[in-house]
Amino acid sequence: MIDYVKTSSDKLIQATIEHLEISLLALLIALVFASVLTICLLFNPKIRQSSVYLLSLLYAIPSFALFALLIPWTGLGRRTAIVVLVVYAQYMLVRTFLAGLTQVDQSVLEAAIGMGMTRWQLLWKIQLPLAQSSVFAGIRLAASSIIAIATIASTINAGGLGTILFDGLRTMSMAKLLWGILLTVALSLLANLVLYLLEELFKNDTVI
């Protein structure tokens, strides 16, 4: 493994950076879409259950199949990879966001309404702070899933650590396989650590 690092450190660094870029961009876009969708479903409970069920069906589609379906429209490369990762993240994000927001004690909401708060004020000042743990849990879950699924994106020329992994499988190189796995796991752990620190920061701001 050390010999491979000495001879191919540039490839490892480039693949790691590409993987990080794809995963981060996909997570940011997924958060925007999931936030909008969550608010729409929160204010429209009649379509909430069916919408979450539809997202679960999309999540159940194998990643290879979804890549194949999108390639004729979005082509090979990062664009298709990011679209697929964003789609997969929606179910985890929306489900956990809604779970946290809808499980706020009804008596707290009624008291806030009695104080004259509007629906949007309830969301920003009451529901979101109380649902913070669930929200961050969903983001951590989505981040880990995106980083893992992004390895498959190398099969459509999107780059990332999947290029090291699949090259290791093709050439039966244990060093490539191990470095691909270790770096993917390291990115996932790093993402979870960063999100945990952000959650603690937001908790402290809320308390203050």
C-alpha cells in the first residue's frame, strides 16, 4: 500500500478531490430541493404521505438503472452523477425533516399560535429549533449515502474514488481497492464530524 502511494499519490489526491466536489455539490443541491419540498409538504398534509411514498420508490431504483435512464438526457459525466445523487438524497432528507417538524409537541404550537405567531414564524422560531436533531441526522445520513453512491459514478466517467476502486477490481490490485475503500470511509467520517460540529454550534447559538 505504501508503494502505491509513492507511485500514484497524484491519482489518489485527484480522485479524492473529485469525489469531494461531486459529493459536496450534490449534497448542497439536495438540501435546497429537500428544504423546499419539505415546506410544501408540511403546509399540505393531504399529499404528504403519498409524496414521501413516491420518494421511497425513487430511492428503491438501483443506482445503475437510474444512471442508465438519465444518460440519454444528461449524458455521461458529473451532471448525471449529481442528478442521481440528488434524487437519492431526497427520500432520506425529506423523511427526516418532516419527522422532526411534525413531532413537535402540539401544545407548544398552540401556545405559540395563541401568542399571535404566523405559520412561517412557527416554522422558523419553534419547529426548526426543536427539530434540529432530526434535521442534522437526516443530513448526516444523506451525506454518507451520497459519498458511498458517488463511487459508482465513475462508471459513467464522473471521476472520483470509484475510479481507483473499479481499477483495483479490474486489475486485481489489493492496494488500489484498499486505498479506494479507506479514502471513501475517511470522507464519510470527515463529513459526519463536520456536521456534528455544526450541530453543536447551532445548539449553542440556540441556547444563547
